[in-house]
Amino acid sequence: MAIGVVPRVARTLALVLAGLFVAVLAGAAFAPLAQASGSTESIRGTLEERTADDERIPVPGVRIAIEGEGFEGEGVTDENGDWLVELPGPGSYTAALDESTLPDEVVLRDAEDNPWSGEVRTGRSQVVRFNLGEGVARSASTLDRILERGSVGLRFGLLLALAAVGLSLIFGTTGLTNFAHAEQVTLGGLLGYTFAAGMGVPLVLAAVMVLIAGALFGWTQDAALWKPLRRRGTGIIPMMIVTIGLSLFARSVVQAFYGSSPRSFPHRSPVVDLGPTRLTVYDYVTMGVAAALLVAVAYVLLRTRWGKATRAVSDNPALAAASGINVDAVVRGVWTVGAALAALGGMFLGLSQQVSAQMGVNMLLLMFAAVVLGGLGTAFGAMAGALIVGVFIEVSTIVIPTEIKNVGALAILILILLVRPQGMLGRRERVG
Amino acid sequence: MDWNSLVANSFHAAFGVNAIAYAIAAIGLNIHFGYTGLLNFGQAGFLAVGAYGTAISIVHFDVPYFLAALIGMSMAVLLALLLGLPTLRLRADYLAVATIAAAEIVRLVIGSTVYARWTGGSSGFSGAFSNAFYNANPLPNETLHFGPVSVTPNRAWFMIVGWSLVAVIALLVWLLVRSPWGRILKGIREDEDAVRSLGKNVFARKMQALIIGGVIGSIAGIALVTGERAVLPNVFGTQLTFFFWTLLLLGGVARVLGPVLGAVILWLVFAVTESILRSGASAGWVPEALVSQSQIGLIRVMLVGLGLMLLMIFRPQGIVGDRRELAFDVR
Amino acid sequence: MSADAAPGPAPSTARRLHDVPTVPGAPKPDPILVADKVSRRFGGLTAVDVDHIEIQRGVITALIGPNGAGKTTLFNLLTGFDRADTGSWTFEGTPLAGKPAYRVAHAGMVRTFQLTKALSRLPVIENMRLGATGQRGESLWRAMLPFTWRAQEAAITERADELLHRFKLHALRDDFAGSLSGGQRKLLEMARALMSEPTMVMLDEPMAGVNPALTQSLLGHVKDLREQGMTVLFVEHDMDMVHDIADWVIVMAQGSVVAEGPPDVVMADPVVIDAYLGVHHDAPATEAEERQQLAEVESRLEKEFSSPDDDSEAAEPALGARDEH
């Protein structure tokens, strides 16, 4: 390997890391530092009602009684649903939720959860979870539930597609499986939260800012890290491992500043009553924007010069380069657009669910599932795959517990690899 | 700085439960990636099935510890077969995505409340399942002291068994990779079509490698939960797999002792950073918030992420690796 | 075409080809490989559609044809590296269709690749040892007991060393294969294939990327294989070489066999000249041609997006240049 390039890569790597720190610090200015947990033992938890469309609503004012090691105490959930009881020391304790203090429309999902009993170890803050769900009063017919879940799935699928298109395009043009793509989604979510909730920027403007920040991030990343590595002739597998390192590093830096607890946008919009569906105005707006952007991407790929060049590079980089296409420029563009769309997808997802340092990585495998289902490297495949994965996950919750709904999607991912590894729209590669 | 506690902490980090379990897990990963070129990003899943297979057998069926460990290991064989049959015929990066997905499926299922009756859900199992192991401790019941380092009898017992296990496994791997069987694996790593054209059943060998590495991973899982005396689902996240990758790259890929060296170095680095941060905090130049339990965990992940990037870019052959081997672009 | 450079008619088997009619699919007096109705389609395009083909035992047969004629695909099908849509073939009387590649190699039919597959991070000698078949130590259980395979390993090493001497690679014995030059890798690949003691050797463009200094030595080795009683089938573009060493030539175009016969006869055949001049557009000479090729790629891309089932190989004629250079 050429010695001369090492300092350049080192410099650019330092640049990326510095840039990352600056971006995160900017966000951290508006977000309090993570709460340091005390050194004594405690039992804590967060009570949230999980609605049918997977919204989490904190449940305040619920009493939890703690008993054990000769100690008796009580915790009451605050407006965020959080509760905490400090303990005199380690040992075995029980925590009992007083069901009479629950609101009428909220029930315990699993009666076996209550009371909880277990060990609290030295210096640990034991988290106890009580799963709460909607009361029976809200249950509906199967068709209604399918429609209702389907609408939620469609929304998730569209946002997943927005986030995953970049992953697919980058794979197509460079062959790189980018594990750090998840962090671009997280970045969008957290920056969106910081802009809109922390700085009070109007949502539309915040979305534009997130789009720009995402694009800048993608551009810088390629300029400072990936292009130099490509120039050095770093193999695809080592590069993939670099993306894993970047993902771990970026996520822990972000988490160090934002903390590990998820946050919700304070913005609320009314529910639109359309048959059995219960999507909000924001949901419809984000779905519309996502769909419009996806159509725009498709148009660009099919009709513009740059789009054709992108597809030519995906097909055969060497031939494309020989034909006078500037492969580096195409790849730069793909990184920029892909990261921007992922960031916006992150913000939109944050609006309907929550934002956290883990939000991206939690859906990384679903993005992979979407991309593989559609065919690695084909943008249209990723879109179709994401819609299918989104709807499948949500509709499947009618049959399987919400808690493990992603298992189904991941199992499908493995199944697809078995039956049709090139995906729905992909092409098989030449052997020998 | 408190030198005594630094020495004591370093000793326990470099030779304790984590270093042992991580070394074993990475030896398994080394068979997958280092020798066969299989991109297994789901090693944590093999640890999880090993640990849970063992713990469930003991807690729910009263199986003796040793037999339970065998059951845990056979779970790993099962997982390897399930995973390998569909994916081993595919390209390397497909295997990567499939293994990471499989490991996540395992973690989500064992941690869910749905099967909590069997797995203990998110709180897993407490230490009672490992009593049989510690009851077999032949050492005198008194804490040992070597200078500033003190070791409880149970810890000492675990360390003796653990490092013996590391030695036996490393010896086995050493025998295997020097044999014609190992030669086929290395051939597959370089170019499986070439090996196929020479009349070798590539699929069968890859499957054997996946199973052996996976079983070694499950042994690591059993060691980890026995040493920690607790089985928790969230220990087995994807992050754990990437810790193994980092230490494997650190110690040297395709070296028999690379993973062992990598595990010891990784945990030494963790212990030393933690000590420096803690003494910095008590001296006042590091914010107290930075040395809380959760932040220390984060700093570890940060170090691993950074280490993984830097190693892959600047020293992909690892610390003891042979630079010549990487002079040629293989893929 | 230097007829005087051609080798004297090799052993009796080659002479027996004199009576074989020069028509596609001609029956041979002593065929080692017989294939019928072999076809392979990629998407809507037929890459290979061979009605009948026979390869004579103990001679050197060349497989020639323009880019995208399906030569490599046929190689892949016959050696189990790709799955045929239809067809059956026997090797020494044993049906091999649908058998995996390693079984084909076990049967005695060993191939090399167009892009050399040296195992870079293994020493040359390990590359060679890997070629030997029937190794006891390749079983997982015996691998752990070195005394069960030590003696065999020594014998294999001895044979490998002999071959390395013959191929003049012995000085590089302990070097990593990745450090060898292109020509040396071709030699290594051939020597490694011989370690499995094959009855038939299939060489996919043995001369591609070899510097002229090594060409003669490689040619000599190919002829040697015949002297030792092996059957050779090779794909080649270099007509001089084909003329020089082949006893029989089979010409493919657009997936099927269009002509066969002794080198002199085939090269004078108007069908063959047509096949070459008609479709040949290897290495664009002018900018205009280059632009034309790009347009082809683009239009193909358009098609792909409208018919998702297409395969990359569907475009073999248009993209042949990539694979066969």
C-alpha cells in the first residue's frame, strides 16, 4: 500500500470525526446532558400505554409499591410516566402496580407481570417494566383492524422507503453495505427534534434544515472518508467493517450527549377519522411528502442524465468510467441524496413515534430487509420492499405480539435470501 | 492515581470472565472469518443460544450442569444449520445480513414477554443456575492475595477452568487449521470457485466451519453467563458481535492466538481508560457524570467503534498479523 | 497461417479424426465427452443452445467463437458451475448433468478459469497440495489426528514438488501465490489442476494476460498434457495459437455450434469468417463506436427496468467486452 496516502486518510478521518463532534455538540447545546444515575440501588421504570398504532402515551399518577429486605416504599409516575424508588441496599424486592390507580381505558397487558419480583444487584438501578395496552372497549372487527394496521404500515413503509433508498443506491453504485446508514436516520430524527422542539423552529422549516444537514453530512462523509478509501483501493469487506466502526462510534457519541431515553416531539395534530384508520394530519402530510420525494427520485433515475449515469455505474462501474461517466461525481451525488433522504425519514419517524440515539439502528435491519426483498442495489426494489415490509410488520401484529413484530420481518429477510436472493427486482450475478 | 487499584482492575479485566468469554467467542469467529472468510455478524446469537440452552435446561428441567452445557452447544449446531442451509451458497455480504438478522431474532425472542415463562423475559435468569459449577470448586474457601490483587475462590476456580478451556480450544483450532481440512477452509477464503473446481465439496466444508465456530461461540456464551452468574437477553445485542470483531482484528486475523491476545488487550484498554477517567474525576478534571456506569459503557463502545475504523484502515492485519498476507487485494 | 509450425499429427487418436466429417455435432470415433440439447437462457436471451457435441479422447480440441458466443457459459454448464435449463451430457459414460462442480472434478474433468484463481494468501506449495484429491486429512475428524494423514501429505508434497519443477515454479515454492505474475499464476493454476490427476483438462483462455515470454512455455505444457494421454478442451481467441496446437476446432456463435473440423479446414470456412466478422465488435476503435456501445448499454438499462426478470448476462453480446478481455 502506498505510504503517501496514509497521512491524507488520517487527516480526512480526523476531519470526519471532528465534524461529527461539532454536529453533535450543536445538538447537545439544546439537549441536557444525560442524567447520571446515582451510585445507590433503586428500582425504576416508565409506564406507557402502547396503543394499537404503536404510539406510546405516558401514564401519570399510577402507584407502585415496593417491598423487600425489610423495606417498604412507594413510587408514583410523573407526567412522563417515569417512576423511581431508592432502595436501602441490594437484595430481592417485589414491585406491585396498583391497578386501581390506572386510568379506565388502560389495562395491564399481561397480568403475570404484576407483581414483579427479583434481585437488585449492588450499584444497579433495576428497571421494571409493566406493559400497558388499550382496554377492551377499543377492540374492533378483524377487517377494521387489518385496515387500521395496514394504514399504519403504509405510513411506516413509506418512511422506511425514504430512509432505505440511499442504502440501496450506495450499495448499487459502490457495492458497499453501509451499516452507518442507520446513524443518518438517527441524526435526522435528533436534529429535527433539536430544531423543532429545542429551538422552536416551525416544523416545515425544521424539515428543510434536516434535509440540508443530512445532505451536508452525506457529502462530507464521502469527501472525507469514503472517496479516499476508494482511492486507496480498500476492499469492499474492510470498508463495510469501517462502516460498522463508524456506526458504533457515532451512535455512542450521540448517545453521550442526548442521553439514552427517547424523546417525543411536543407537536400534536388531530386524528383524521377515515373509516377505521386513525392516522393524524401529520401522518398524512409526512406520507405525502415521502411519496412525492420517492416519485421524484424515480423520475430522476429514469429521465435525467445524472440518473442514467447512476444506473450505468450500478450496472458496471468500469464500463461506465470507460464511457466517460465521472463515477466519483455520481457516487458523491448518491451519498448526498441518500443521506438527506435518510435524515428526513428519521425526522418524520420521530414525529410519529419518538426520537432516540437508537432509533436508526433499531430499524437498520428492517431497511436491510426492505432492500434485500426488493433486490440489493435497485432503488425501485428498495421502495417496493419497504412498503411490503412496513405493511407486513403492522398487519402481522394482529396475529403476533407487538413486542416481537420485527421478528417476522427479519425471518422474511432470511427466507427471501433462501428463495430469491436477487430480490424481487434484482438481477442474478454471473458465476465462474 | 491509585496504582494498586489500577493493577488489580487490570488483572481482573485482562484475565477475568469477560476476557475469557470474549477470547473464546473470537476464536470461533476466527474460524468463520479468519480461516473460511465467512462474514458472521451474528456471533452474539450463538452465545445467546448456548447460554439460554444451558440455563433453561438447568432451571426448568433440572439437568446436570455439564449435560446442560452440551445441550446449549447442540443448540448452536441447530442455529448454524438453520442459518447455513439457506445462506452459505450466497455471496459474503448476504451472509453478513442474514447472520445479524438471525442473532437479532434470537435476542428479541428470548427477551420478549411472550416466552418469559421459559426465558425469564427481559430480566432473564439469576445466578442460581450456575451453582453446580461453583459447588464443584475444589479450592480452599479463602480469598487469595497476590500483592494488590485479590481473587475470591469462586473467581479463581472460574479463571482456572476458563483459561484451561481457552487453551484446549486454541490447541484444537491449531490442529485443525494446519491440516488438509484447514487448507480447504483457507482456499475457500481466497476463492471458493477455485476450490470447487479442484473437487472439494465447498458447501459441506463451509457448513462444518460455521458449526464449529458457532459451537465455540456457544461455549463462550456459557462461560460468560456462568462467570457473570446472570443471564440477560440484552447482553447479546449486535454490539457484542462487533466487540468480537474488533478484538479479532486487534489481535490478528487467521492467527490461532490472535483472538486471545486481542481479548486481553481490549479489556486491558477498557480497564486502563476507566481508571484514568475515574482518577481524573476524583482529581476534578473529568466531569463526574462521565464516569457513571452507563457512560463508561458508552466510552467502551466509542473506543471499539474508533478502534474498528482505525484498525481496518491502517492495520487490517492486526497487531501480530503478517503484513505480507495483506499485500494482495483478495476480493 | 504457418502450416509448417503445426505439430506433427499427434498419437493415433488424432489421426483417427481424419475420417470425421467436418459438420457441427459430428460423431467422433472415441468420444470422452458427449453432450445433447444443452441450453441455458438468461432472461429472454439464449446464451447456449448446443444440439449435439462430442469431444474426442486424447486430443486437443479448441473452442472458438466471437465474444458472447456462449463458450464460457458452455464451460460453466459442463463443469457444474452453472445450471443448464435443458440437456444431458456424459463424461466417460457417466451422466454429469445437474451434478455439482466438485463431483465433476471428482469424475476427472478439471477446469481452469479465464480470470486466474490463484489462492493469493496461500503459499504456492499449499496451492498445489490443495489440488490433490482423496486426502484423508480433509475429513474433519481425521484432521485433528495428524498421524492419520502425515504419510499421505508427504507423498502429495513430493508430487507437488515434481510438478513445480516441471512448470519451473519451484523457486517460488514458499512464496504467496498472490505475489506471482499473471503468467506464473496461469502456470500455477494448470499445475494445481494436474495435482488432481484428471483425465480431461478444460482451459478457459489459458493465454489471456500472459506475457509473450511465457507463451511458448505454456503452449509446451498444453501439448505435454496430450502426450501424457489427457484430453484437452480449451477456449482461445488467439488464432495462431489455436492453429499451432489444436487437433480439432469447434466454432460457436450465438450460443450454438456452427462449424467444426481440423484447424485449416475450419479457418477457411466462410460460415466461420462470417460469424467472426459479422458480430465481432471487441475493443471499439473509434469514438463513434464507443458512443454507440454506451447507447446500447443505456437502452438495455431501460429494458431492464421495464422487464424486471432480466439477468445481467442477458446482455452478454453487448457487454461481452467486459468479460472476455
